[in-house]
Amino acid sequence: MGLDVRKLTQSFGAEVMGLSLSESVSDGLLAEVKALWAEHQLLLFRGQALEEPDAVAFSRLLGDLEIHVRKEYLSPENPEILYVSNMRVDGNPIGILSDTEVGWHYDQIYLARPAVGSLLYAVTLPANGGQTSFANMSAAYEGLSGRIKEQLEGRKAIQSYENFNAQYSVPTNSDQKKRTPDIEQPVVRTHPVSGRKALYICPGMTTQIVGMDRDESRALLDYLFEWSVRPEFVYTHAWAHGDALLWDNAATMHRREPFDGNEERLMKRTTILPPEECAVPF
């Protein structure tokens, strides 16, 4: 019958209506969801009643799922689920990224097989719902001048999970450092499905463009970071109970906007990997 779709912005994002992620999805509807995901990069599903197994089952239709390196924040029953929360039990945080500022980042950009997607759904929200912003890095790349595109051609940059944690999360311990060493990734990522190019850098984890003088690298990265979050490239989502967001982790970066740390917030996330043959889809 087809899905009803409403654009969230002119450049990217769409609300998909008439689909329950907790129910069986036919092959036809799944193909439609995949096509919409590739086209719009960010899909919003409202009014969902997701249990953890539902989120895992739906996400697995889209690809293999990653077990996050921060094992202390995984669901005990469903380790494919990462808790993103400021809540505590017996004084200990149950989730990653509590209530401090969280800067722009790509999920799992620091892995050799970087994520192609993420599904995040709201369980407990602060009174105002809270917000998450997304930047369309395909549109940001396409809008660059030819001179800068030439400057970026064939370049790689260092991605550091340790750098992200030092700024926004719990410091990385020695075991996690061994499993997530700094890694070089192309500055421009070619999407494994759409073939579109996108900037594949982010303030949270990108520390240096390889082969460039440090000052030159810093100046170029700062320009690109500022450019990529211009209003025409950004969608800010105001969360409501029952919301689930599926985003393209090869072409959008995101950040959580500040909220009152005295209020509880619990989100649950799966991370979707590209096919093995696209382990480094550049």
C-alpha cells in the first residue's frame, strides 16, 4: 500500500507514518524503508511502543549490529542495545553521555568497520522532551567550493575515540584504548548504498588531517566544522514519547542539545554496520 511520508526539512529528513517497528515488516515495506532511508538520511517514526527485542529485531533487518565498546552501558538482556542516559542506580551511571554538553560527532567513526546507521528511541524524557540535532554532511560536501573539494581529494584524517571521551564522556580506560586506537579515515566518505559523497569528519573525534601542517590542518578543519552546521544543513528534533529516529551514519553527524541534568533521560540505541564487503566503503 505504501507509506505516508512528510519531509522534515527541504534538504533531508522525513517522518514515516503508518509503520509499527514492533510488528512484522513485509519484504515490500522493508524495501520501501531502505529506499526512504537512503533518500532522506534521517527517518522519524512517531508513536512507537518498542521493547528492546523489537528494536534489535527491526535494526537487524537493516544490517549486522555492533556491540558497543562501552560494555558497562549495554543492556544486560540485549547487548545490541546501548543505554544513553544520565540516570544512576546505586550511584552508578547506567548509560553513556550523562547530562554534560555533547558535541557534534559520528557514531563509531573510530572503527575500521564504521557504522552505517543508528536507531535511537526515547524511553524517559525531561519535561521539555530534549533535542538532538543532525547535520546533512552530503549537502555540506556538495556545497563546498571546487577549490576546497580538490584540497580534500584523497585526504585522510585521524579519528580518536579517546579525544571524544576526554571532552564529552567517561574517560577511556586502558582496555578500551587497546580496542579503539586512533584510526585514519578518508575525509570524504562515499556512501555504500547511494554513492553520494559526504564529509566524514566531526569536531568530537577528528584531530588532524594526515599529511598537512598542523596549523593548516586545524584551520581547514575549523572551517569545515563551521560550514557543515550552517542552518540549511541542520535539523533539530524535539523528542516526544514514542519517537524513534533512524539516521544515516555514513552521511549525517549529530549532537545532543543541553537539558536540565536534574531531570531523568533514558534513550536506547542500536548501531547498524555496513555489509562485510563494504567494511571500508570509501
